[in-house]
Amino acid sequence: MAVKIRLRRTGCNNCISYRVVATDSRSPRDGKFLETLGWYDPKREGENYKLDLERVAYWKAHGAQMSETVASLVRKNQRAVANA
């Protein structure tokens, strides 16, 4: 099974937010998933995401591929941790 770490859309039409999930690459965007790894809210000011980097690293070690958006969130999170 090919695993992807990607965004899953939640919320209503004018209040969209996303969950970062590990899922089978064949499942639809909002379909079944294996594990929730965090969240991302593009409309929120300031800190608009939260990730469990340990679980992201676990899935990457087991061959999971990240989407471009999730990869940018992980890079942003790692820079924030390094600067703190």
C-alpha cells in the first residue's frame, strides 16, 4: 500500500480548514485515512497549523510521500523550532 501524507478538507463552504492525514494514495481526498497528523487553517492569523512531527517522521521512515503543501508546512515548522 502506497501511503501519502496530504491535506483532508473539513469545514463548511466559507469556513474551510484542513487536517493533515496519512492515507492510502488511492483513496479520495476526503475518504478513509490511516491517522490524523495535525491541522491547517489558512484563514487563521498567526499560528495557523499544528503538526505532530514525530508521527510525520514515522510515516516518512515507512515510505510515505508528502504532498507539496504538507512538505512546506513541515519545513516551516522545523524553521520555527530551530529559531525558538
